[in-house]
Amino acid sequence: MTLLTFRFAPSPNGELHLGHAYSALLNQKLAKATAGRLLLRIEDIDTTRCTPEFEAGIFRDLRWLGLDWEEPVRRQSEHFDVYEAALDRLIREELVYPAFMSRGDIRAFIADSEKRGRHWPRDPDGVPHYPAQDKALPIKERKRRIADNAPFAWRLDVEAAVARAGKPLAWAEFTDETLGAMRPVEARPRDWGDVIVARREIPTSYHLAVVVDDALQGISRVVRGQDLFSATGVQRLLQEVLGLPQSSYFHHRLILGPDGRKLSKSLGDSGLAALREAGVQPNEISRLVGF
């Protein structure tokens, strides 16, 4: 019998807060309830913002909470070659293209289009879709710009990828914290437009790295926040075109601040280190997040 495998996958770009505590403890609770495995993954592809100090803080906080995980811990920054191999496949199969427009170029292009009365589509986070101009560039021009060291990102040609998938996509979503029942959810990758899957200097992105890692680590149950629910559609598409196995998902409730917004590392919300230093005990953290 194959053991169910869960993972907690924080990014060391800030201190963990109560929302992370809830997600980590829930993954541990479900792994123990199913006699499954719990893995820890450090998602540190952003080598500018992620630091060893924040990573060390993650380990301190999780051990203080009483979290147990299997060794070794997977660090994404140690596996860029694996992600690059997946990217190379997408390039060979013409499912991605180099996108050269800067943020300023994108804003100006969209502002001009909207001034002329065109409604510009936006993704579930409210970010405008990337304009289609770069997809029409001749191969020769793309190569010339790359050779000239023009900044660019690799973007998924979502229409080409959907066509390659050749069928409607869905995922299995559990409906509550017991993982006792599930429902099919339609994957809507087009809602995101042509997302970035890699950059020139970093051969991956969150979307690409997470589906590769989940496949390599045999993650059968992905338990993560509701804020990532819509993004699962993009990841299901990448799983399909890369021939990767599917996981089942549970997107859990978010722990909100007093003002009703999602907690944020960048704002230092409810940092576990500060709570620990203030004398709060791990069992109180469990109570605060609803266990």
C-alpha cells in the first residue's frame, strides 16, 4: 500500500506567521491521521529575497511548534538543473515564448488599449494579462534579442498548451479538513493569461518548480491556502503537458488579521518568532489557529 505523502513548503523570504503555523500543523495532523509521510520543502528560487537567516528561522519556528518531517529537506535552489530540463522540454515543444516587454511597456500598452475602448482582461489576482505581441515575433528576431542580452522571461503560451492537452482539465479537491470527501474542480488556466514559467537568470518560476517538485517527491495530497486555489488551474495544465502525475488538493481557510485581510510576511503580521519571544506557548498557537 502506497503511503499518502503531504508537504509543507514555505519560502524563506520573511518570518513565518500564524497562517503558516495553521498550514504546517494541518499537514502534520493529516499525515498522522492517515499514517502518511510529511515532507518539508524550502521554496527558495528567489535567490535575492530568500536568505539563510530566514531559512534558519523557519526551522526554529517549526521545531518549536512540534513539527516533525522526513529528511532530507528539499531546497529548490539546489535543483535548478531539474527545472531547466522541464523548461527545455517546453521550449522544444513550442509551448513557451520569450517575452521582452518590461512592466512599464506593459502598463503603457494596456493604458493605450483601454484609452481606445478595449477592456483588458485581468487574472484572478487583478493583474492584467500579458499582451500577445511577443508571440508574433519571428524566430529570427527572438534569437537576435536574446543574443543582444535583452531582458526577457519565458511565458507559457496558454492557448498552445491547452490545445496540446487536448481535453478539459480538472483536479480533485477535498471539501473539508478531514479529507473525507472530494469534488471535481474545472481547471481554468486561461484565466491567468500567459504566465511566467521561467526567467532568463532563473530557469524556473513558482508554477514550474512546484509541479516538478510535487511529482519528484511523490506528493499525493497538496494541502495549502485558499489564496492558491485558482493558480492550481495553471499547475494542472503544466502537469498535463509535461506528463507529470496529478496530486489531490485541499485549499484550506486563511488565517486573517484583525482588519480581515490575509496575513503577510512582508508586513510582519503575527510573526511566530515574536509570539514565542513574548512567552506564547505552542499549544496556544494551536488554539489561536483553531485546533
